[in-house]
Amino acid sequence: MHAVVMETDKLNANLDIFWLKDEAMVDLENLSAPEILAQEITENLEAALEQFRSVSDEIGDANQTTDPK
């Protein structure tokens, strides 16, 4: 059993995947200024939150029309 664990550890230690270049990765040297990135993140989060609110409202509306209270 110990030999199996040791062999697995050797395999895990050799899983160097940095050579796999992801074409979608951002060029870290050409990023926008931090304040611009923060603004974009905020806008994306606010848009996502609005979508969640919309879905929540639709679920709530659907529950009210099917709830036999």
C-alpha cells in the first residue's frame, strides 16, 4: 500500500501543466489600470446581480400563481 501511495505522489508531483498555453489567457503585461479593472468587475457583478434578481422575481411570481393558498 505504501508503494502505491508513493507512486501516486510521484505522478502528482510531475503534473506540470504550465506548458499548456491557454489561448484565452490574458496578457498580464498589457492589463488595464487597476481602477478600470475594478470598475469593469463592479459593472459585471452588478449586471449578474440584476439577472439573479430577475430570475428570483420570475420564480416568486411563478410560485404565487401556482400556490393554492
